[in-house]
Amino acid sequence: MFDRLFRAVMLASIAALPAVALVAPMAIAVLFTLNAIAAIGVLASRGRKAVLPPAWLIAVLLSVPALGMVSALWSVIPGESVLRALKIGLLLTAGMAIAAAAANATRPPARQVAAVLLAGLAVAALLTLTDHVGLFELREELEPGFTPRRGIYNRGATVLLLVAWLAVLALLRLERPALAASVYVAAGLLIALKLGSGASMVVWVLGAAVGAAWLLTRSRRPAAFGLVVAAACIAAPLLAAALPTPSAENLDQRLLPSSWSHRIVIWKFAAKRIAERPLLGWGLDASRRIPGGRELLPWRMDADLENPQGFMSSVQRMPLHPHSLALQVWLELGAAGAIALAVLLHLLVTRGVASGGTPEAQAALVALVFAAMSISNISYGAWQSWWLSTLWLIAAVAVLLTPRESAAAGAGTR
């Protein structure tokens, strides 16, 4: 009974995920909670025979809230650091329970998972193609007074991209590479032409490049891929500090759009604050109260039809968070947190991807990991519940699509 309930909740959630991300991304946390409740039933029914996540995954993940709790001793916001550590610990534990339930429950056929994923993508595509006729009306119902604004569907675009990689993985499991490629190309066109998310398009290209590189090397050096992502995490403050400072008031002196240029300002400010406390950081969740973060900087926004020269406004040096997972971990938890993150990413690539089965499926998995981490390092706050919930749901579906014998090889038991 518990297996059937978990499968039903999981399949319904992944079918709804792309559309929910477009119209009400915060509701993804609700889907996550429903899956966590169903997962408890599966694990309880297995008892001591339940296959648990690998010990390395449990240890590395729970080190984050543990470090966060300790960081309250020197945090600029000690009380909030403690509360955030408790919330992160609860969310990570629930996420691991969902992934463990996916590994323990009787798995649906890959064909069924693929059909559900494709149906979810199709619904999201139809919503997007209706523009204001359908999508905007839905947002108006959920948010009275809603008006379209630039970047409003960035969250939907990123989730759609990750779900597209899951669909690619499922179709490769079914030995349908041509259809898998077609789905991925269609997702890219939808993101570029209708959702207008530049960040998602960059990650779309990067994911394809990483997957192709994995296939070209025939995964002979998986550690190299893991080292790349781990090294990028460790070197993030140095890389951010080395970026050229964009002009705040002169559009013709900027190489990138306003949103990207502002992000570079945020990253460089984060790197400066990291250099002040590189070992211990400023305390968990301190990004939102970092000294100088709310300072306003005069800023000329991008030109449009109404303002060919752009218009003067102001931006904060760091609005709430650095928009980068690696920089936020460095800023809040210092070198220890950054090392924990680097170890996690390295092991996800070298051990997690190895359970994917065929080289083609492994390529899809490593591309999915790189895509998720790339998005995390150019958008969103590290501890946003909707984003962490999304990542755990994506991970659980990846487990469903992993051959049981391969998944069991990397997991421990009680």
C-alpha cells in the first residue's frame, strides 16, 4: 500500500512540477512535503531492511546545518542562524527520506516515468504558448494585481530545463536517443523564444556540452569531471574578485545586460566580504544582513522602446543573497562549508553518476548535475525552500530511473 501511495504521489508531482514552477513556484514546497509524508510510510514499512542513502551523502549533507548551528557563536545574526540551521536540517532529512523511498519502493516502469515527464513538459509548453490568454490569467488568480515583469518566468524556465534532462534520461533508458535529443532541443527553443531566460539558455548549452564531453571520453576519467565542479566551488571567491567591474551608469561600457552586470557587482561584493572572514564566515543566513549589503548604488537600467538611453535607478550591493551557492556558502560558513560543498559535488559526480547504467544514461546524469549546480551558482538563494525542494524531487526521479542494482551498490543499510 505504501509503495503504491508513494509512486502515485511522486508521479503526480513530477507531472505537475513544470507547470507549478511557471504559475506558483513557491508551491513546489507543498509537493515536496506530500512526497516526504508518503516516503515515511515506505521507509517505515521496510523497517531495518530499508536501503538508506550512502553514508558519505548523509555525513556531508548534515554537516551543513551542523556548521550553521556552530556558526551562531560568531554570526552577525545568531538567533536567525540557529533557526535557519534547524530548517535546513529538517529539509535535508526529508529530502534524503524521499530519495531513500524512491530507492526502496517498487519502481514504476521507465516507460511510465517517461510518459509522465513528457506529459508534464507538454502541459508547461501549452501554458507558455498561450501567453497572457492562459498563463497570465492563472497568475492573476493566484496573485491578484499580478502584472508581467522581466524575469517573471525564470524559475519556471530553470525547472523546465531540469525536468527536460530527466525526460532525456528516461528516453535513453528506453533506447530512444533521437526522441531524447528532440525533447531537449524543443525545451531549449521554448526557453529561448517564449520564456526569455538568458541564464537558462546558458545552462542549456553547458549541459549539452558536459554530456557530450562525457560521451567523448567514454567516462574514462569521471574524477576529472568531479574535480572541475569541486575546484570551481573552492575557487569561486577568487573567480568573482577577478571579474571586471561593470560600469554602473554607462550602458555603452557594459558587455552584458543590466541583470548580469548587477550580478557581477553582487559577486564582487560577496568576494570582498569573504576575504574579511575566510575561515569561519559571517554565520549561516547572514547574507541578508551582511554589512554594506543594502547600500544603494546608482544604476542605469537597460534601454527599451520607451527609454532608448535607459533610465536611472538604484540597486543594492547584495539584495538578500549573493545569487551563487558557492559564494553564499563561503560567505556564511567559510572554508569549512566550502570544502563540504566541494566534497558533495565531487562525490555526486564520481559516485552518483556512476550508478546511471549505460554511458549515455551517465552522460545525462552528469549533465543534470552540472546544470543544477550551474543554476544554483548564478541564481537563487542557497537556502530557498522551493529551490531545495525542486532539487530533491529531481534527485528522487533520477533514482527512480537508475537501475536498482546500481543504486544499491552505492547505498548502505541499517
